[in-house]
Amino acid sequence: MKKVMLMAAAILISAATIFASGVHPVKAVADTSKKAAAKVVYTCPMHTDVVSYKPGKCPKCGMTLVKKSDLKKK
């Protein structure tokens, strides 16, 4: 009986600690997907040294910047 009470107390303390920390597994997964989507890199097809984190034009030649992942597919 004593072991059961100790296990119950340990589970309650663990649950309270997790709840108090504010970390929820579902929320943590959703946050990582937003961060991955925010790290899109754009580059010029002619000048791969030109890198931007938002779409626009290449300052060297004026071509439209494309997503870096799109360059690998071609």
C-alpha cells in the first residue's frame, strides 16, 4: 500500500511539473512547423551568392529571386 501511495504521489508531482512548465507536446510540434516555414531562402538563379529571406529582385542582374529549394529540383 505504501508503494502505491508513493507511485501515485510521484505521478501527480510529475504531472503538476509538466503542466506548470507550460510545455505541451502538441503546441511544441506546431511551433516547429512555423519556424521551418519561416526559414525560406530566396536566391538568384544566375548569382547563387545573392541570398534573401524574402522574394524580390537580384541587385546584380534584376532577375526574380526564386526559392532555394526550387533550384535543386531543376
